[in-house]
Amino acid sequence: MQKIRKMIVLLLTASLLLASFAWAEPAGEMGITIPEITLTQQPIPDNEAMQFLKKMGVGWNLGNTFDAIKGDWNRNADEMTVEKSWVGVYTTKELIQAVHDAGFTTLRLPVSWHDHVFGSDYKISEKWLNRVQEVADWAIEQGMYVILNLHHDEDQFLPSQDHLQESLKYVGSLWSQLAERFRDYDEHLIFESLNEPRLVGTSYEWTFDSFAPQCKDAAECLNQLNQLFVDTVRASGGNNATRYLMVPGYAANPYYALVDDFKLPADSADNRIIVSVHAYTPYPFALQIGGQSTFDLTTSAQKNEIMQFIQRLYTRYIVNGIPVVIGEFGALDKKNLQDRVDFTAFYVAAASSRNLPAVWWDNGAFSGNGEIFGLIDRTNYTWKFPEIVEAMMQYGGYDKLPAKE
């Protein structure tokens, strides 16, 4: 997700059976309540990938941190200060400990690399790579799963024929270096090829049209980039031979992972490819600045929007034993805490009912007119919205929900 975010276009039409709910006892000093969601487990295959998703549980993004990039205002800054340029503080071991202690079992570690590579072969800065590894190690030491990716690098290397050869060179070089550095890490480390690959700055940036030649070309280029990623990691050996790898469709939009133009990479490992999606749904409530501030559990419209994309991913992938992770979700703070709690409870329960781990996007922001997704104060490690965290912990994970009768 970018600092200046975008509209994710989701075409929503179907209506599904929804959960009933009741109000629980007040959860916080403000009388905020966690709704009782009565969704149940839906059948899932009994394979290793589904068990792996269960272990991933519920997740948290270290957003606007290592994914920060240099702009005109900090173009000449020391590369190591980029980490704090968007959030104002460096990441500490105490922060990762607090995230773990709150119950999160997955840490997504978005990293932008293009400000930290040198030469025509894109050699990664050793200082930057060491720092990324240090933070990843803090989480893994706590038994957390860590998702490591190439984040805003797709802004530089587009999935198009005009840029494909250089993009393949860049992606291949970076993943070759990262695979070598982390080859001996166990399954707690997950690699994610790209963040939200798309045709940046075009009319199709956030909209995929299967009939548009430009989009067809982009999908084919993305398939090649994802395939190169898988081949490069597998060829490095060690634990990379069987490591779980995440790949997104166009813009990481869940619906664009369902189109025929998106192809899962061929893989020498058995069922170790995870489909990566991002879904700030429903958009007017979750992501649109100045948009809708209420989430209504008493009606079906908003819940249908969430249930539709989850059900379609479940039918296409989960039912067939193919893992899916919602690598980013969340809802902007619009001074509507109860509604955000209601949204979080329903969203996470819906995802959990079909064994899709969901990872909250925390960008460290708590004020201003922009995208306010922060949950934890990174200076004193206190949770600003513990009720949202409680909702995630109550419903986050397939085994948190009752079995279907």
C-alpha cells in the first residue's frame, strides 16, 4: 500500500448468506463492544498448506517503515534514515515484542529496495540488508511468521513489454541476493514476489480490463515476473527449495487473482505457492478519505461486499487446497471506533471461516487528513485502539470459529 493510497476497484454483485450477531459486554473504557459473530468454519482440505495457514493466524504490517522511499524532500538523506522518514522513529525490538505479546503471529515486513541498490547489477546495500534481517530476526525469535517482499519497487519497474527485460533483471537480481541471504531460515520466513504490481500512472493503474491489450500485456509480464521469482528462489537451494512463496495478481486485487489472465507459477515444490491479495473492502468505509464512516451489521450490503471476494477466493483456491493470504486490510480512522471494531470483527471472522489469514495495515499514522491506519504507538508501545486488536484476536484464525454443524 502506498503512502498516498488509491481506490481499489471491486465489482461486487453477488449476495451471500451472512452471519447473525449479538452485542457482547463493553470491551473498553469508552464502552466499545466486540460484536458476537456467529460465522462457522467452512470445509477445507486436509493438507499441509491449509495447516500452514492456520499457524499464520492473524497478522500485522510494519507499514511506512522499510517500504518508505526517498522523495524530493529527502533525496540526499542517508539511506539508513529512510526507515524512519515516514513514521518518525526507528523500529525497535520492544515494538516487535509488543506486537507479538498482543497475540499477532504473523509480521509482514514490506521493504522497498531501489533506494538501496547500486550498479547495473542492482547490488543491495549491505547496511540496509543487515538492518532488514535484524528486524526479521526479532520477529522470528518470537516464533512469528515473517513475510518479506519487494514493495514500492514496482513503481520503478512496470509489468509491460517496454520495461520487461529490465524488470526481469531487477527482480531476478534482488531475489537472488535475498534468497542467498535467507536460504537457511525455516518456514517461518515467507517470501512475497511483489507488492501491488500494476501499470503505474496509466488509466489502468487500479483497473484491469481483460479485453484491453495493455492489460493483457501487463498480466503476461506479471506472470513472467512471478515465475522468475519462484525459479530464482528454488534454484538457491537450502530451505528455499520448499519455502512458501507468495505471488500477487494485478495490483494485488483479489478479483484480478481470479481472472484467467493470472497464472500460478509452475513450481518444483508441492503446493508451496500462496496467492497474495489486498482488500480494503468496502472501499467507501475502509479506504476512502471522507467516505462512509458507518459499518452496519444490521444490514447486508457492506457484509456482502466482504463475503463475496472471500467466497470467490475460497471457491477458486482454498477448496482446491491452494493457500491464500490477505496481506493487507484495515479501515481508516474516521473517529468511528465502534464501527471499525464491528468491521474488523466481521471481516476477520469471514476470512477465518474460510482459512484466509488477514494482516492489518498499520502505517503508524494517528492524526492528519490522510490515511490513518495506526494501531500501536511506536514510541511507547501502547495500543491506541485495543478494541480493534481484541476483535482480531477473538476471530483471527480458522480454529477460533466453531465447526459447522
